[in-house]
Amino acid sequence: MMHCPFCKTSAHSRSSRYLSDSVKHRYYQCQNVLCSATFRSMESVESIIRQPVASDEPDDDFIQAEMDKEPKQRPSATQ
């Protein structure tokens, strides 16, 4: 959640799209009916606090299956 830059009411995220592996645009709509502003923010990875444990194979079959899946992303309407 983010606050509307105009009326400071909470704004809900409506959609988002990745610009790269670590940068994303997120689109918001103000929940104040009298304002209803729409705006976007840019979200990025600033720093890594802890990297994943270095291991050739995880001990769990479920974790390995999840790692092998392709990430899901909706196609962009502007492309």
C-alpha cells in the first residue's frame, strides 16, 4: 500500500510490470472517491541483506520442483 501523493489517502496497487529482474513499475489508484488519482511507483532491489545458501541441490523435492518452474508474468498490454 502507498499513500496518494495528492490527498494522502491510502492507494491500492492495481497492477505491476517488471522492467528488469530487479526493477518493477507498480500502478496505484487512490481509494478516496473524490480524488481517485492514479499514479505509478518504481520499485527496485536496493541491497542484498542475505544471499541464498550456496548448495548444489536442495534437500527437499518440493523446493527443487519450485526452483525448476518458470516465473509467471502476465503479458503487458503495451507490448
